[in-house]
Amino acid sequence: MPDQAARTALVTGAGNGLGRAIAIALSQAGYRVIVAGRREGPLRDTAALIAGNSRVGIVDVADADSVSTLRAELSDEVISVLVNNAGVAGPVKPLVEIELDEWEEVFAVNVRGIFLMCRAFLPPMIARGQGDVINLASVSGKRPLAMRTPYTASKMAVIGLTTTLGAEVGTSGVRVNSLSPGPVRGERMARNFRLESQRLGISEQQAEEAFAGRAALGRLVEESEVGDAVVAMLHMTGLHCADIDLSAGMVAR
């Protein structure tokens, strides 16, 4: 693997949460990082947290024209790492109550977004004979999750996209893998614990402990651990067409 200090990584959905944690971890590991997403303000905040050289790119990954515009704007960059992190959670309701536009929005961002970003940024990697793509999937793509059909189906699709794309481009020297985090401590899980505490009449701490108790490690995954996992995957030179579980033992597969 080339010296990471000479490598540039493009991270989508980098304005907050996992995307921000991944961008920070890559920067700390010596990568130049381009943080991309729809909202400039949060992306600027992420860039300010990154030590060293960084760049902001505005993109709606679900929109083909927006992705093409970003590719043109970054034509002066040699991007050797693409982290497709942008995603949406989608509705929480039974499948029979889900509206068509709700279903399509989830797949547009979570699956079509990865397709469009790979289609735009893979060709130079293939031409150079070197590159890495890491797609953020989820353990929810490996197990049932009631009331979350669009999300779980989209994440399973991400894993299928990853393995098939990897089979297509592996001989070119480009590696393609996915990372499947389990429940990660953050704003989304905090909201879930608030709702669960209200539903059951228990404290939010009790709701979190009951949930975390399902994991073999008895805890949630931290955002920084997801960032560290991405960096570790980039150093595992034989890793290809793989999906890595990072769930604190919530899922064993």
C-alpha cells in the first residue's frame, strides 16, 4: 500500500455522526480528506476539526447531476479512497403503511447514491490500478428489524453491491469492502432510548442498558470505533469483497 500521507480520501455524509468520525480518523491517520454532503455548514464544521489539509464538496449523492458536478469540481484531485457513508434511516412503521416516496427515498440515498458515487469515482482508480472503496452497510442488513423494512432491505442491497462490484474490479487493483456497524452511540440511538423509556415507564439509562445487554460486549459501539475500523480496513491489504461486522457482538455471523 502506498504511504497514506500521500493518499486522498473522499467521505460522503461527513457533516456529522459517523461520516464526521470517519473523516477525523482518516485525517489522524495521515490521509488528506475531502468531506462531502448536502449541507455546507456542517461540512465546514467537520473540516475545522480535521488536522491538516482538507476540502469541502457539496453533493446530493442520490442525484446523478449533483454527483457529476462534484466529480468535475474534484478533477484536480487524485482520490484513492472513497467512503460511501451517506444514508438515511427512513420511516419507522409497518411495511403496509409505508408510502412509495418514503421507500424510494431510502433506496435513492442508501443504494443509488453508492452506485452513482462509484460510477463517478472508480474509473480513475481502475486506470491507476489502485484504490479503495468502503461502503457503510449495517448489521440491520443481516437480521430482521421490525418496522424498518426499507432501511434493512437497502443495507442488504449495499452488501450485495459491494461483493459484486469487488468481483468486477478486483483484478484492476481496486479493493471494495463494506463495514456494518451495530447500534452506535449518538443522537439517533439517544432518541430511541427516550421513546423506549416513555413507552415502558423506565429511565433512559435503563432503556439503554436493556438494549446494550443484547450485545456480547454489553455496550454500544462508539462513533470513533467506526472511524478506527475504516482506517484498519484500509491497512488490511488482503481484504476484498468482504463485509466487516462492528456490533460489539450484537450480531454474530
